[in-house]
Amino acid sequence: MFMTYNSNKMFFYFILFFSTMISISSNSWFGCWIGLEINLLSFIPLISNSKNLMTSEASLKYFLTQSIASINFLFCILLKLFIFKNFEMNNLISIMINSSLLMKMGSAPFHFWFPNIVEGLSWMNNFILMTWQKITPIILLSYYFNKNFLIIIIIMNAIIGSIGGLNQTSLRKIMTFSSINNLGWMLSAMMISENLWIFYFIMYSFLISIMCFFFYMMNLFFINQLFFLNINYMIKLSFMINFLSLGGLPPFIGFFPKWIIINFLMLNNFYILIFILIMSSLIMLFFYIRIIYSSFMFNYLKLKWIKMNFKNKMIFNLNLFSFISMTGMILSTFFYL
């Protein structure tokens, strides 16, 4: 199974879900902070495993970095409420609050913890960290953001996300830098409208879930494991399609939300920002294609002792997701009228 079901885990998943609801439905900054804390305390038991030292280290690092971000967030709220009530310090306070929320979601330049922690997590926990854990900070950020500061952050996300993934051999780290790059697109969508951000986030979560499920199913963690994958060619094909869709190549559905963001940014005259985002996406596609190339084109040995038994249901699901990715632009013509 993709995740093991037991009562403890289900309890913490339940709290993880409700802590996000507490934060985004709260009518005070203090309530938002409480929701973030509950979220942190529910995610740590999910990632820690006494049998695996890597997960223990990852959970400790995650706890420390998130605690620093939470303390900073609480400090800024108290400053805003009590000290700078009558003073015009809005720019400084907004930058401080934004910084702590950006650190929470693993955005550049506060991403120092993100690639290290990801290396110690399973694919399921990686999926939660790259998707669900970004919801609360981004929604809180949309309430109170400094536009000029956010534009700088978007540019940094795009550049660091694309260049950081170039020399990586670990698939988890590649997906992390991909997540940082996509966060640049998410923040630019959030700057335009909340609905556009939700749409982009749903699409991104869908594509990331397919990739994480695929890597989990194949037990893949490094690029060199792809060299000798003697598996069903249909699975390889769906792997390629979904990766290119995640990169935002035009015929696939991953391009659709990026296309809408580009349109809206052009209406708002953010030409330099669009240029940087598109260039960074091309670099992302380069290292995605490198992964695909290694799994497709390398002359591998047929290893007799690696037997991959796939259920027809799994192959059907992957092919169905690939079909959704492929028909993206056909569907998008109906939505965009």
C-alpha cells in the first residue's frame, strides 16, 4: 500500500487536515499561529520512525526550522498588535511576516532546510511536504503580502529551483527543487488571484502525486536506478508523459495553468517576471528530459533477479493519468472560452 493504515497514523493525518482548516478559517493572526503549531506537531510523528535514523534526523531538523519560523511569526504578530499599532511600520512588519511564512513553506531563499529533510523521508511524506504543508502558509501569505518583496521572492524561487536541480542525482532532491520552482509559479498565481492559485495547486498536486506514487511503486530514489529498469514499456511511456506534463510542456495538462498565469501576468505588465519564469521552466524541462532519457535510451542489462510484478489495475491507473495529462490542451480549449 502507498501508506500503511494504523490508528495512530490515521489520528495524526486527521489532525494534520484539521490544523490547516483551523489556520485558514481563523479570524485572528494568533489563531493562524495556533493552527500552524498543531500542524507541525501532527506532521512530526508521521515522518519519524525509530527504525530509520534518516527519518529521525529529518524530523528533528524539520521541528527546529519550523519552530524558528513559528517564533518569528509570533514575534511579528505581537509587534504588529502591541508596539507598532500607531506607527507606520507596515512595510517592515509585512516583510518579516512574509519571511516567516516563506520559511514555513520552504521557499527560496529560506529553502536551506528543504532538500536536506526530503532526503530522509518516504515518498508519501515527501508528497505531503510538497503539497499539503504549503496550503496554510500560502493562504496566510495572501492575506498580508508585500508586493515588491514577493516579486523578488518569485524570481529567486524560479532561478534557485531550476539551477539547484541541475547537478542532483537523487530523485527526491530533484523533486524538491522542482517544488521550489513551482512555488514561484504558485506565488505569482496567488499575487493575481486566490482562485488561480487554487487551480494551479490542484494541477500541481495531481502531477506530483502520480510521480511520487510511481517512484514509491518502483522503489526508486536515484537516477542510476533508472538505467536498468526492465519494465513494461507502457509504464515507461506514462512516466515520460507525466514528467513532461510536470515540466509544463505545451501539449500536456501541466502547461495549462502556467499558460493562464502567463496571460494574467502579461495583462498586469510583469514582462521581466514572465521571462524569468519561462526560462527557468526550460531549465527544469532539461533535467526532466535527462531523467527520461536515462530511463528510455540507456542500453541496460536484463537483470534476471529483478522481477517486477505489476497488477493490471496499477498499469491501468498510470495509463489513465497519462491520458489525462495528454488530453490537457483539448480539455483546456473548453475551459478557456
